[in-house]
Amino acid sequence: MHKDQVEGAAKDAKGSIKEAAGKATGDERLEAEGVADRTAGKVQKAVGNLKDAARNALKN
């Protein structure tokens, strides 16, 4: 597992919490920040997946 995958998952989780808090409190800005964090986390996880796949392909 690549560090980008772990960091991306953490950003995704943080974004989910922010988004839920924003919805619960009616804070549209916090909700939008949560959505942005989730998106950034998903992108970072995807980058980590690509790096991991490339490393595995080079080993074989």
C-alpha cells in the first residue's frame, strides 16, 4: 500500500465528516469544503493506486 492511498483515505474521511457537519448545521461553506476534501482524497487514493500498480508491474 502506497502512502498516497493512506493519506487519500484520511482526506476522504475528513471530508465526509466536514460535509456531514455542514449539512447538520446548515453551513454551506463547511459542506462545500467537505466535498472538496473528499474529492481531493479520492484523487490522491487513485494516484496511490496507480503508483502501487506500476510498482507491482515492475516487480513481475
